[in-house]
Amino acid sequence: MQIENPFFNGPGIGLGCMNLSHAYGTPLSEPDAAQALNAAFDMGYRHFDTATLYGGGANEKLVGKVLKDKRQQLFLASKCGMAIGQESGKKEIDGRPETLKSQCEASLRRLQTDFIDLYYLHRLDPQVPIEESVGALSRLVDDGKIGAIGLSEVSAVSLAKAQGVHPIAALQSEYSLWTRNPEIAVLDACRASGTALVAFSPLARGYLTATLTDTGSLESKDIRNIMPRFNAQNYPKNLALLDEYVAIAQEAGCTPAQLALAWLRSKGDFVVPIPGTRIVDHMRENLQAESVTLANETVTRLDALINQSSVSGTRYNAAQQAEIDTEEFA
């Protein structure tokens, strides 16, 4: 059964809001973050993605405060099931129905809205069957609090289980030239079921912009410092792939970032990249990738150049890997 997909009513590229408040060093000040969000809306972004986790709720508060007057003109996505624990102060995964319900109520308050267009289960809780978590989200649909259900970083098997309870509008997963895990099974599963594949980190956390040449410049709290692909052993090897990559971008008449986004969009209309940036010029550059169309030969060259076999290092460390349910290459 094909599911009517709301993403296709606006630009095919959305904005990931996380790094305004979370994971990439010092968060922006509220005035600077507000300026960035307003600029994003003004230049044409309509799909804004946030989560309970980001900044311990600060990102949802920011998005809600800045965009509340534009609420009827945008597609708002958020997530539950992973949050900063009030007592532990650490990230906690909890997919119990009562937790998801309470987190949704809190998200609605922070976002200053009575309705979230798309609400994801941010991570699968291994202690809770996915059918129970999705059942709770289904009741939120029935109550008119959310419009559609999404899943994040789950396998095709988990997607199928969830779809047995309620239609899944979107599956969010890391997907880029250097993270091909969705191509194992999830991409085909989404295509077959009419589920959008929402690609986060489509620019490989900055790598595919060809501007991050020295990871020593990263702030101490930047999440990339604990990711194996960015360490001193692996990153120089990965940088060596970029000379040819940049040359292909020049041949295609676009920037390296636009090349990465155009490659993703070549994988199907149901693939929706949500690059995240706090720099307004980069937001504009990313959105303009909608107008870039790649020749089949170019896509083939990119596929062969940067992939799971040519990239050095795993995408996550052991602790991060334990949190996800996605298929892995042998």
C-alpha cells in the first residue's frame, strides 16, 4: 500500500536543527540561532527536524519560540524515546508507552503547538517490543496530537513489525556516500511501502563539504571527536578520497556539498535529505542542491569512489553502535 507522503508538498530538502543546540560544540546563542532559523524559513525551508534529546529540550524550545508564528506554513518533525535523564543527566533510551506519551506532551509544550506533523521513535528500546512503542504513537495519532509516525535508525525487519501496527510515514537513518547502510535493506523496504527515507548527516558530518581538513580544530565537546572515521588514524585516509570527489563536483558545476545532496536525491524521490548547519550561507547552498541533476555516469563514479569499502573507520564507536538497530555490512 502506498502512503501519501507530506514531504513532497514542499522543498525536497529539509533542515536538521540539532546542531544549533547539540552535539557539535558550543550551541549558538539564542539570538544567533533565531536569526538562522528565520533565514532558513525565508529562503524556502519548510521541513524542520528536531527532537526531545537535542540540548535536553532546548532545541525544541528554540524551534517553537522562533517559528510559532509560521507554524501553519511548515512541516514540523520531532522525536521521542531518547532523552537526557533528569536524574542521571545522561542520554537514556526508553520506549515504554507511558514515557512516549509524556514526552510527546512535553514536546508539544516546548514547540508551542498542539500538533506535530511527524513524530519519530528516536531509537528502538531493546527492552520494549517495537509494536508496543508504535502502538503508543498510534494512540497519539488517534488523539490528534501527531499527524504521522516515524522511526529512526531501525532495520527493515523492525520497520515491517511496526507497519503491522500502524503505517510508518518515514524512516530516518544516516545516509550519505560514506554511510551506505540503508542500501542493505531499508532503502528497498521504504521504496516498496511508500515510506520516506529521511537522510540525516547527508554531508557526512561535514566531510563531504571538503572543508573539514583538520579535525584538530574541532571543539572538545564535538561528537566527531569520538567517531572512528574522524580519528587521527582514519581521517587522513578519508581525506585522500576528496581530491577526485571535488573534481567531480567541479565537472558537475556544483559545490561538494551540493554534489552529496544531489547524489542522495538521485536514489529516489522518496529520499529526503535533512542537512544540518548553523551557517546561513551553507543553508542556502544546501537548498540550492534541489536544482542539481546528476548524469547517471556521475552517480556511478561517486558510488565507486566513496562507499563502505573505501572509507576508513566505522561510523560509530562501540557505545554508539549499541544504541542502533540498523543493518551492518559484513
